[in-house]
Amino acid sequence: MAVHSSVIKRHRQSLKRRVRNQEIRSRIKTLIKKARRSIEMKDREAASAQLREVNQALSKAVKGGVLKANSASRWLSRLATSVSRLPAA
């Protein structure tokens, strides 16, 4: 076990961050799955609404340093492309 108090504190902080980051990533994955389900059902309105939710969650995750900007952008772009291919209601 570490002896220096600063190392102990850093470890404690990293554990808290890890838990928080896992929760955020899990929420994003759940939102993406819901959006994909709407896309499979060809429900454009629901998919568009969920795309907005995904966009907000991804933006917050990037701002908080949980995800890299390019990863979030790639996920959002792929979802948006799928939604735009759906026939208009």
C-alpha cells in the first residue's frame, strides 16, 4: 500500500472518477440502444427525439472528459445518418 498521503488521495479520486465515468458511459450506451431500436422500428419521430437526447449526453460526456470528441462525433454521425435514411412519416 502507498505511504504518501498524496498517492492515497489520488487513488481515492481515481476510484470515484471511474465509477462516475462508468455510469455516464452506461447511460450513453442505453440511449444509443433505444435510438437504434426506434430506427429498426422505422419510427422517425421517436428516433429523432432520442437522437437529441444522445447528442446532449455525448456533449456533456465530452465536456466532462469522459469521452474523446472524435468518438462522440463518430457515434452521433452514424446515428444521425441512420435517422436521416428513414422514410418521412
